[in-house]
Amino acid sequence: MSQRLRLVVLAVLAVVLVVGTGTFIAVSRAQQSQEAEGQPTEASTALASVESKPRIVFRNTALGSQYGTVAMVPLSDVGGPRAYTTLACDRVFSTHVDTLCLASERGIVTTYTATVYDDGTGAKTPIPLTGSPSRARLSDDGMLSATTSFVAGDSYAATSFSTRTVVTRLSDRTSSDLEDYTLIDQGQRIAPADRNFWGVTFAADDDHFYATAAFGGATHLAK
């Protein structure tokens, strides 16, 4: 077989592979949509009747057309009708004025986004997300955000996984990757290759935070 013929065959195979993958994704999404439409829906209520009150915000996982969207219920009636937003998120965290949404756009190449939405003004602030969404957190005043993502498709179910946690100051969008921090345990420096961070909680002063740190076969609370 000549070199030119080999190239032609490879080009044809590449086109077939791309078309086949695209068709598979389209068919799978159509099937998922049909299955979701056939499921009973949760009782719903108007968003305006809930969003101005003390509430619980969460990702809706009930099967149906609203699967994956951000929903909320009044704190006074957590088992009552749900109010749905237009946001579709894999992970979500809300304060009284802001919402942090981590999302995946699945296709031939899956992409990931992290966005802070100001519920009062509608402003959107994109922040770094380096992999598959894992954890989302905002400080109480909405000045700081934290995102944790799995690196290279890992998950907590794996015996060995890698996470990337980034803290961002939203006023100027400056970010700190926890991989760049020095971690000290009982006077010993823990090498970056031996540790994972996730589960950030912010202190009230917008300067300190806590995180789960895993190293040496155990998990620890890091300040």
C-alpha cells in the first residue's frame, strides 16, 4: 500500500470515527430526554415566592425535565413544592445574594466551567475550574470562592485520586492554587506530590480558610 493510500484510509477512518461519536452522543441525549419526559415531575412553585425568603438551594436530581437544574425550597417547608431556576449545574453553592455554579458540557471534548452569579444584578463572574466538578464554596459575604475539581477524570471512588482546589478573590479575580501552598504537619513539610486538598470553609475575616488535606494515608483539617 502506497503512502498516499495509507493517508487516504486514515483520513476516512478519522471521519467515520468523528461522525460515529457524534451520532452516538446525539442518540444518547435523545434517549435520555425521552426517558426524562416520561418521568413524573415534582410539584413546583414560582421562583419569586421562594428566592426572597430563607431557603435551601440544591441541584435537583429528581428524574424529569428539570433534572440537573438548580432548585430551592423555603426553609419553613423543605418538603414542599420546588422552585426551579434556569441554571444547570453539577455542583452549586449559594449565599443570600450569590450562586456559584460548576458545570460540565459533555461532547466529543468535555469542557468545564465555574461561574458566580449575582442574584441581585444578574452579573456573571467566570473563575478557574481545571477538571471535573467536585466541590463549590463561597464565603458568607460572597467575596471569596473555592472550587475543587478532579484531575484527569479521577473520583473519590478511586483508590488513588487527584484533586485541584483553587481559591479566588472575586473583586479582582486573583486566584490561589492550593498546590502552591506550603503544608506543614508537626513541623514537617508535606511534599505537593503526596497531598490532596478539598472541602474549603471560609472564616469570617476573608483572610483565613480551612480545608480537608489528605496525605500519609489519612485525612486532616488544614488551616
